[in-house]
Amino acid sequence: MKLEILEIPHPLLRQKSVFVNKEDKEVKKLLENMLETMYAAHGVGLAAPQVGVLKRIVVIDTASKEEKPNPLFLVNPKIIEHSEETSECSEGCLSVPNQYASVQRYTEVTVEYEDADRIVKQIKAEGLLAIALQHEIDHLDGIIFIDYLSKLKQKMILKKLEKNRKRKKMEDVE
Ligand code: NI
């Protein structure tokens, strides 16, 4: 089932998500629905708060269009190690539609998480996957990539979003 993706400035996107306990029976269904929602929106990652669920759950797939899907399900993900080195890369977010900006991230991260079967695993990542992991784990703490930008850039993005929404409303009326 496709879920609705919340967009800034929705207040739920700013909440801290809670750890998922072992008895939670809704995790698998939520992971499935989140993956379907992410693919439909052509995203690389999606965190549960983006669909209004304040649980520490993330889906990521960094496979390109030519590659076969390679979904990664993460429950209670946590960065346990990161490189000293950082690099800057352009990022976007399904909750900040069509807006992109450069953000500094660790070049390499190691994340501990539970998979869909709640087995504890670790993944060491670099490149796009390392960025996606940091971006999505941020969502679980109410942090959005625009928080790393200057106040001016943040204002510009919010303005553009507002403008796009108004335009869309006008088109819907016509
Ligand atoms: Ni995002």
C-alpha cells in the first residue's frame, strides 16, 4: 500500500522517533509499504517519520535504474563508526520535493541495525549509500538536510516550495 509522504514544514518531521521493540508486529508491513512508497516516488531512501510513523525504521535502495532492486531494511539503525574525512555532495529529500543542495557528510560510516527479521547486522558503507544512511538516520532525530544550510538558503527553499504548492493548487483548480 502506498503511503502519503509528509512534506516540510509538517511538525511530525521534526519529532524524535522511538526505538522499535521486539514485540512490534507492524514492522514488516510498514517496511513493505515504505518500500512501495519510496519506489513510486523514485526516492533512494525513506524514513518512517516521513510517512507519519515515529519509529526508528528506514528503507534504502541505491541501485540505479539499470540494476535490479536491492532494498535495504533498517530497524533501529545507529552509526557506530565514521571516517574522519567528510565530503560534500548534492542531496534531495522526498519531504522537500524538487529541491537540492550540497551537504557535508562523513565519507564512510558503519551502521548497526536490525533487518526485517530483527537480526542484528552491521553495514560499512561509502559513496551514495553512506550519504543515504546519514540522511535517513537524521530523519529519525527530526533533522532534515536543509538544517545544514545557511538560514538564507533555507528560506529560499521554503519559499520555492510554497510557490510550487500554490502553482499546483492553481493547476488543480483549472
Ligand atoms: Ni529525506
